[in-house]
Amino acid sequence: MNYTHWKQLLAGRSLPLAWVDLDALEANAQTLLAQGGNLPIRIATKSIRSRAILEHILSLSPRFQGLMCYTAAEALWLAERGFDDLLVAYPTADAAAVRGLCTQVQAGKRLWLMVDSVAHLGFLSVLAEDAGVVLPLCLDLDMSSTFPGLHFGVQRSPVRTPEAAVALAEATRNYPSLRLDALMGYEAQIAGVGDAAPGETLKNKVIQTLQRRSFAQVSQRRQKTVQALQAAGFELSLINGGGTGSLSRTTTEPGLTELTAGSGFYAPTLFDRYQHLQLQPAAGFALAAVRKPAPAIYTCLGGGYIASGSTGPEKLPQPWLPPGQLMGLEGAGEVQTPVQFAVDPVLELGDPILFRHAKAGELCEHFTHLHLVRDGEMGELVPTYRGEGQSFL
Ligand SMILES: Cc1ncc(COP(=O)(O)O)c(C=O)c1O
């Protein structure tokens, strides 16, 4: 769809608004399925943050199975609304939410809470024991690599070796209210780091080399950990790895039972930077142009939706249609965002300027609803988590 088409679609609507192009999202879903080989793909909810969109993705293929939740409270909220097969991917200290999840386990839901330390076991076991349930656990294996002078990966789990994993798994045996039956290893430095950033040829080459070496190393670590846990008598019903940016690589590893993907459905700008991944922009927002301070510059109302993580220009939203650029000294502002165009697109007061967010799910924290576009027509309006009164992180 070109700008003229979008302008017609948005005519008469209050801006700002957020949109999801379902045709693009479904094309991205097919790309992710193809990249994932034959494995099931768990949906990372943090990168979607709308129940309606989660349901839609799950309906697209039987290979989209289960949700990777980002908080215990979110998993509980989803479980209460009919979702099942919920992996809470990060440790929690939220006792009320865990109590709620214990009730869900009692009611027969499949779910797992994430652990990487004895402290997590102590906290969860007391709550599970009180509730009279055996709580299923997933062990988070660190998948970072250490190269001379460089920690290549995230700082999350301290469990770095098969031996450490077995030691923690053995410790779960001291708690009758806990049962370890899943393993997750997320290779963030491969799945979440683009290797084809524009204009950064040398850096891209370095990243590609580091990622190749890192994957060989951490994939061995994950396989050996699975083998060691199985040899110690732990039957793992779920072995999860990967993310949008690593599906084609992670799926080659023997032993994994599933992959994860979330960002690839909306395809925000950070996912334009992957050599082997061609996705279509499927979500974004439209701001109203409200003033013209100089020739070929229009200033929009709002727009300062900066992505989280280490800061840099790549975390700013990008003007998409008409194609333009943010201005270096202002960026995307809380209330005013100027956009500079190479050729004046001749906009009138209130005309939309379309933007894409750098990351996927964070867009939904700024909007109560998503306007769904299908076959070039404006369709249904569906709520985001925020639109349902929820804001988990
Ligand atoms: C544990 C875990 N798995 C998988 C992912 C991949 O998610 P996405 O596909 O949205 O990048 C993430 C993202 O941060 C994650 O934290």
C-alpha cells in the first residue's frame, strides 16, 4: 500500500493511532514457519501484547503452539481468559500471581515457571505447598559466550554448564511441591542482534563471525545439558530455544522440542537488520502533521515512542510513509516530532505520517487499540493489553 492509499484509509480518524496489517502479519507468520523447519513455535507475548492478535496467530497454523509469557501476572490473566500452555520465561517474585497460577495448575492448565537458583526454588515451593500443588518448573540455561574482552550475550541466568544445571535440578528434589520438567536456553546474542545493519559493513562482518562461533559453542552446551539432565533422571517435556532472529539456525539443533518467536510477526525496524530474514512491516502508528516550520519539514503531534534497551538512534521510531527522516537534534519528541523530507510531500493540517517502532510489543503500551487492515481496507478495532486495562511491564 502506498501513502495515498494509507491516507484514504485513515481519513477522518483521530490520530495518533496504531495499526496492524494482517496480510503482512500473515506473510511474516509463513516466513517464520519456514525458517523454523518442522518445530513448533511458541509465541513471545511481550512482542504482541494483544489477546486478539495472539488468538489470530495461534489460529494460523497448528505449529504455533503455546505462549511465552513475560510475567506471572500476565500468564495468570491469560490463563483466566482461556489460554493454555504458558511458559513464564523470566523468574518472578510476585507471590499473589504465583498463588493464582497454582490454582490454574490445579484446574489442569499446562504452565511452567522459570528458575535459575535455589532462591527461586525456596520462594515457589512455599507457595505451591500452601496451594497443595506440584508446580512445573523450567530451568533457564545461560547461552552467552565469553570471548577475550567481550561478554557476548545477556546477563540473566547464572546456570552456565551442564553440571550447574544438574546441581540445580537435583536441588528441586528437596521440594516435593516442585517438579523440573523443562529447559529453556535463549541465545539472545544471535536471535536479537541484527547482522546486516545499513552502513555498518565491518561491524556486520564481526557480528556474523561472533554469532557463528557463539552458536557452535552454546548449541553444544544446550545439547550436553539436556543429555546430562536426562541421564540424571529428569524427563524434559519441553526444550525451548531461539527467537525471531535465530529460527533458521536454532532449528538445526538436535533435541529441541520447540522454538520461540514474537517480534517477527509485527516486524519492527530492528528486524530489518538480519541477513537471512525478509519480513514485511506489519505494525506501526500514524501521527497527525500539525505544523510546517520550514520547507519540506512537517511537525507531528506526539511520537516519542523510544524502544527499550541500550540507547542509540536505532531505538527511535522511523518515519515510514511518506519516506522521511527524524531530525538529529530533536528525534521523536514527547509532544512534537519534526520529520524532514527530501521532497516536500505537500501535506495538509491533520494528514497522517506513518511510523514504525524499533521494537514489537512496546508499541502496544502507547495505544488502547489496534486498527486492523485487511486487503487494503480498514477492518476491526481490537484492544491491546493496555486497552484491556493491563500493563504488566
Ligand atoms: C527468553 C526469550 N526467548 C525468546 C525471545 C525472542 O522473542 P522475539 O522473537 O520477540 O525477539 C526473547 C526475547 O527477548 C526472550 O527473552
